[in-house]
Amino acid sequence: MSIKKVGPNLWQIKVSVRVPGKVDPVKKQERLSGTKTDAECRQADIIRQLKESGSLICSPDISTFKDAVDLYVAKLTAEDRLSRSWRRHVESVSGEFGHLSLDVMPDYFDAWTRNRALTPYRGKKRAAATLNRPVEIVRAVYNHLVALEQIQHNPITKVRFPKYKEKPRDRYLTCEERLRLMNAIRERRPDMIPLIQYMLLVPCRVSELLKARREHYNPFTNTIYIPDSKAKIPINKPVPDEMTEYFRSIPEDCPWLFYWKDWRGNYRPFRSIQNAWRDSLKIAGLSNLRVHDLRHISATDLYEAGNPERMINDVAGWKTNMLTNYRHKDSLRSAQSMVFKQHVETVAVGECVREKSG
């Protein structure tokens, strides 16, 4: 795009714009008599008119929302960032809106989200996370199209689709509950004991540990190297002394840090532990406990053990001080553990009060 002076008060305006509905950019030029400011205003008008003349779709290969979702899923799969749980959520959204065109989808989705927020589920108001998740997925799909230059802008804006404030989960396990949980896992799936034990000691995401390989463990530093975390940074996880023997005794022909053995004696990685986790909770008589809660429980324990918050954030992979939100709040425990600075005592003597050093 350019504005060039070709004579006294005469300007040549050239515009090249990617117009929705067109594969190639649309070019237009004209001459205008007037000041340079007039030429700049006219150039802006041409760009606006060209963009408004087409639809949201720029590629004939992408006509429905399902087409866009397929591209988004392919991208996450290629980057090995598509977890099973996220895949289920994406497939659910695609099944609900996949038949809609990209032009119709924003308005339909707007009405759907508003109605969902007002409609209770099983007599209760829907949780903020439940309302936010479809919006996050749809916004991510459109953002991917923007990155591919298939559409000009993302219609799922934060103004039109505001995020509901989520209340951080605050689930903690007592010593008795931990014992019941470990006994239930030992009964249901004993191969999972090292995995759950480590997660109770070190704040991790289960997806990081399921992909961790034997070469990621360093016996000299006694740490586990996570090359590709959700925070998109490499992270080193410490190994507690009580688990050092386990990691150093992993069979040499086993490529995984956490594994199970099939009936033939072959070492296999855990693909998912959700079914075994749910069964273990039923056996242990525990409710409202997710695998991800172990990440917050272990962070709380490290904090109460006296470790600096900065160190815990580094190990957990939190770029900001998320420990303030996710650690367990217990005012009674805090009150009983409070340490006071040496202070000045006041002793009453008759009607006077004198101060002496404590």
C-alpha cells in the first residue's frame, strides 16, 4: 500500500488487501486531488470497503467450523500438545457447532453461551470453569485461523465473550486420607504407586510424568528433566530421598520413568490413569479429588516445609506467583504455626506501666 504524489495536489493511491472470501489479496488504485491528509483518509476508506465486501472466510477449503477444528487439532497433534482430556472437550464443542459456517458461528455461539449461563444444571448454577472452557476452545480455533491468515480477525473477542471469574480449587488430603488413597491404589493398580507418590511430593502435571523417559533422570543431580512443559519452558524436578532408590533401580531395558508390565513381561507407559483413579477413589471412600489436585497439595506441603515461594514456582513451572492461588488455605494451621518476633513486654506497676525488654 502506498500514497505517491504525481502532480500538484494530485496523489496516486495503491491498496492491496486480503479480503474475506478471496484466496488472493485484492488490489485497487485510484487518483485523488487534494491534500495528503485527504489521500490518507481515502486510502483508509478503500481498505474498509474492501474488507466489508466479503465474508469472514478467506479460503474455499474451510467452510464450516468443523473444518477449522480439524486444522486446530492437527496442529496440536503435530506439536504433541493434545491431551486426552482436551481432545474430549474439543470434540464435544465440534459436535455441537461443527455444522455451522464460520460466518454464522459467532452469533449462534453468543446466544448459546448466554443461554447456558442462565440455565442451571441439575438444579445448580454452572461452574465458571464449565462456562469458560467452550469459549477458550472456540477462541483458540479462530486464533489458529488468524495465524494461518485464513481470516482477518477473531470474532470471539474478550469484550463480547467475557471470562467468568473462577474460584481456585482448594482440596487437601489429611494423613489418614493419604493412607486410604495409597492403600486403594495398591489394591486397584499397584503399578501406579510410584507415580502417585511422586505427585504427592513434587508439584507436577500428570501429562509431564506419563511422557518422562528414563534418560530424563539424572542420577548425579538426582533430578528429572522435563524438556517440554505446558509453560513452554524446560523444568527440572527434584527427586525426594525416599524415592531415589526407585529411580535408580529402573530396569535398563525400560525406557520409561513410570511404567507397568503386561502379561508378557514387557514394559509399557501409562496412557491414561483416569479409570484406575476413579476406581481407587471409590475404594478409598474419597470424593471431590482430581489427579491435578495432587499438584496443589504437594506445592502446599513444600511451602509449609519452609521452601521459598520462588523455588516452588520454578519447580512447578508457574511463571507468575500462582502459589498464592493454589496452595491450601488453613487459618487454624497458620495460627498454630505462627512465629512471632521478640517483642517488648509491658508490666503494670501500680498505676504506672513501664516497659522492659522481653
